[in-house]
Amino acid sequence: MAAAIPAGGWPPVPPILKTRRPPMLISVTAVFLFTAMLVWGQTNNVAVTNHPAEIAEAPAGEVAGPAGQSRARVPALEAIRADCIQKRRMVCGRILQVLPEGLVVESGYLDLLQRPLGRSWLVTGTVLAGRTPNLVEGKEPGAVCAGLVFLTDYPKSRRTKPKPFDYVILTGYPAGQYTYTPVGTLQRTVRRFSASLSAAVSLNYLAGTNAAPARAAGVK
């Protein structure tokens, strides 16, 4: 039996019932807003944490990060990369010191480039090899490096850990200079090479940006 309609009609529906959304719709809206905020935060983090090494990995003309800042860096980074490639050297020699930042190497052991020794970047110190006497370092890309150098960013793993008097065979890219302490308080400054092209570009780029304020202060 149908209910009788009151003489004055049904009372008006409260406004809160008219505007009330189903619980499911509210949940979907909340998830959408949370996802949008998360994506926005990740995008900003990527822009802030860009590093010259990451920029150097990008193809020519393509750099991650804010467009205005990145485009200004591209010519400088490309010039540094080209210079590193042109001046790369073959570091092949005996490890004299293992430091947290890298290896002090006496380079110029041409015997290490002969097979089968040249198949691995690290050769045990039990191998008989000697420094080539009167070796003159060439200027062409990939020339054998002669003399004491500091090598950083070499391959690292649990199974291959370089030790003093082991031998190393790696292509190194110029990355400025490095000062170390061979004994006591005696300090020595040698050329620094990086086994990673992107790391070398980063080191040279940072050295240039840090030197610019110093030069400006000197002018004043």
C-alpha cells in the first residue's frame, strides 16, 4: 500500500543531502590530488638534483634540467668533453698507493699492453713487467701516459680490489691535478685522470666554475 502524500507535499530535501557526494567519488578525488602532488614533487626534485656528470651523459644539444640554465651550460660542457677525448691517455703501470679517492700509478709499462695481460684492467703484482726506459709521452689521443699520475673512478667490485704493486691498464681522461702525501708530511702534486669520461667532464666543469669567482676577486 503506497504512503499517502501530505496535504502540503513532501518537505524540502536538506541542502547537505543535495551536495553530498558518494564516498567512492570522494576517495577517487583524493587519490587523484595526491598523485598529482607526488608527480609535481618528483619533477621538481629531478630539476634540482641535476649534476654536470649527468648532463655530460646526454646527447649533444639535449640536457636535463631547467631550460634556461641547461642551455647556457651546453657549449661549455661540449667543449670540455671534446678536450677530454682529445687528451685521453692510456694509463698502464704499477700501483704505488691505494687511496680512498683513487690510485697513485707509475705509468709507462708497455709490457702490460701485450696479450694476454691487456685483456683485464687489473693485473696481479706477481706478473713480471717493467717500466719502459726513456719513454716519451705522445700528444695523440690514447697515447701511453708516462710518469706518476692519479687515477680515479676506476671499476670497483667485490671480486677485484686493487692493491699496491698490482698493475692497472685503463684509458684515462684528464681531470686536473691531485695533491697527495706519499710519505710523512711530504706532499706531491701529479696529473689526475678519470677512467670515466662523464666524471672527467664534471670535475673539469666544477673546477672552472669554482675558479671563476676567484679570478673575479683577484681583479678587484
